[in-house]
Amino acid sequence: MDYKGMAVEILKDVGGEKNVPHFEHCSTRLRFTLYDPAKADLEALKKIRGVMGVVMKGQCQIIIGNNVIEVYNEIMKIGTFSGQGKTAAVKTKQKPMDVFIDFMVGVFQPLVAVITGGGLVKAILTIATLYFGMSKESGIYNVLYQIADACFYFLPIMVAYTCAAKMKCNRMLAVIVAAVPLLPAMTKMMGEGMTLFGMAIPNVAYSSQIFPAILSVILMAYVEKYSTKLCPKVLRVILVPVVCFLITIPMELMLLGPLGYNLGVGFTNLLLAVYGTVGWIVVAVLAAALPFMTAVGMHKALLPYITSTFNSPGYDMLNAPAKTAHNISESGACFAVAIKSEDPTTKSVALSAALSALFGISEPALYGITMQNKRAMTGVVISSFFSALVMGIAGVKSFALMNTSLVGLPQFIDETNGMNFVWAMVGFVMALGVSFIVTMIIYKDTEAVVEGNSEAETAEAMELRSRKE
């Protein structure tokens, strides 16, 4: 595949590098924040060979699939994304929800790799102690445990860095703002009843918290902005950091930190309350809705919950079971299409997509097969709902943020409840089996709606369809 050629075309069709103030990628998508979304040629983007689809929701999301890193690297070679020039002055008003999603994705998406790595290390430790006799007193256990723990303990610093990137303020200053409450001496003083300006500083455990860092960095961004305007240019490098520290950190300790901490606690308690009453049906509905949420990019709205839930209460009963049910249902449906379809190209695409979904990447299945065939999508939705329902009723918990796939099953190992893993396996097998059986029964090639990369390909597909009918 010509990654460089793809990169050149994509960058041109999003409006050029000067229309891009922020650019990143997730596991399958290129994510462009655009100054002027109207400059993006969505139809041209969809026709680029190798592009599976385009979603304009908060960001311009270009679905690439398993080759996303290669295309991202090529784009980074040819673009600087300084956002300077005439385009930078044009800012199209976006809907509040789009702005919110863009901000959340920008803050939390870069953290997923770190949290997933830490979660996988914890899962390895759980397996090693339960099944291979590793002692919790051994040196290797304690080193690995500290590695995993650091991924969560220093979460406020990582959040501050990514938040500063989105707010376009000094990232190093933001790191210090988030680091001060984590200092052992500061933690000790707050525990002993510290006061500041005659006010008692609430004793808040800042490690692993995300909302205090976000609120503090947002304040710091505005302090930096206005102090930069007011300070003489010759003194900016000296005075602006000092002003940021002297205003932001006291406000963080007295107000924003406790507020953010209570927001996090309230958010967690709300989710636990909902799950305690109708949680099993919420898991099932989320799983059935995930194909459509993923198609429009709304699945990233779950990132704040995913990031915080492993800190408190320490496990996930919503996202992981639902996403496992959906991903594996996509796999089962595509395996069925690969067997039943009479079209050689469809067979090949379906088999590749089935394997990708089995290992946690559902977009090739979603955009390549199931979104183009309502019967295959029906099999996915039915299977996702009922397999997630079973896991929800059983109260299946994930104890580590890992890929929701075959290789991610260790996240469901519970040291105190062996049945948690058993029911996760039941849901996994059920998702694969039900989607496969339902799709095998109802699938027909004639239901496909093909979106080719060119008019010629579309015409050819429609001609083939008319002959079969």
C-alpha cells in the first residue's frame, strides 16, 4: 500500500496543514481537529484507496484500520500543523457537544496506551501468582507491581500534559501544577491539617485522579494567556511561569482540587447507583448500540469513565463486557459472511475483518462488512445484546484496561471470584456463536450496499447485484 500517497491526499483533502491545529490517531483512526471543517472534502476523503470511512463528529475522523500508524507517520513527515496563516483566523462555530467530544478525546485518547500497558502488567501478575506460584514478596513481583501502579498513580500528571496540549498552553508548567499535590511532603501536610491564607486545605488523595488536574490546567491556560498579554516581552520568560504558579496552585489546593475530586466521586457513585438498579440492561443496550456509536465516533465519549473507573471502584462492569460482546459479535458475523458470500472479494474482506475483530479491532468489520449489509448488522446487534445481557446479569467485572478481544480475556480474572472469568468466557463464546449462527441464517449478498473508492467500482458492484437479483 502506498502510505505516502495516502498521506498526501488525506492532508490535501482535510484542507491542508494550516487547517489543522491538532492531529493524533487512535487504534484505527486518524483524528484531525480542524479550524474550518467546511474546508474538508469528505467525499474526496472517502474515495482515497485505503480509507474505510470518514466521520465528522467533533473531529474529522478518518478510518484507516490496522495501517493507521503507518499513514500517521507519513502525514507527520509532510505536515507541521502549525495552524498559522489565513486559515488559522477562520474558526467555524461548532456544536457544544462536538466541542466537548473533541476536548475529551484529545485529553484522554493519548492515555489509553499507558493505562492499557499498566493493566496488562497487572493481569500478568495476577496470572503469575494464581497459576504459576509467583510470590508477592519476590523482587520481580514488586518491581512489576510498581510499574503497573505508576501508570495510575501519576495519572494526574499525564492528564495535565494532554489537557495543556488541547488548551494550547505550556505543557511543562501544567505538569508542575499537577505534580505539586502529589509530593509526599504536601500529602503529609494536608493529612496533618494544613492551612493557606487562613483557610483549611481539604485532605484530598490526588493520586490517580483526573478531574482536579483538568480543572487546574484550564485555569492555568487562562492565567498564562492573560499574563502573557500584560507582561513586558522582555520579562515574559521569567514572570509568566511565576504568575501561573502563584495563582493556579493555591486555587488548586483550596478549590479546584477538592471540587474535581468530588466530581470524580460523584461520577463514580452515579454509575454504581445506575448499575446497582438496572446495570445488566444498560450493559446490553450499550453493546447493541456500540456499532452505531462507533460509526459516528460517539464511543469515545466513554473515555472519561474508562480512565477513572479503574481507580475507583477499581473495576469496570460496563464498558469491557459491552465492548467484548460487540467486538466478538462483529467477528462471528464476518466469519459467517466469509463462508456464505458468493463474492470472492467479499469473502476475502470478511475473513480479514473477522480476524481483526477477534483481536479487538472492529472497524474493518464494521465499515467493510456489517455497515454495508443490514442482515449482517442484525446478527451483530442481536448477538451483542444477548451476550452482554448474560455478562451483565452475571456481574462480570474487568480489572484492567485491555483490548476487548481474545487476547484481552485475562482482564476478567478475579483473584477472589473464579466464576467472573467463567462468565466472561460464556459471554465471549456466546457472542461469537450467536452472531455466526444468526448471520449464517439470514445473510444474503443482495442486501449489500457497496461504497467503492471510485465511481467505476460502485457501478461494477451495482451491476453484479442486478445480475444476482
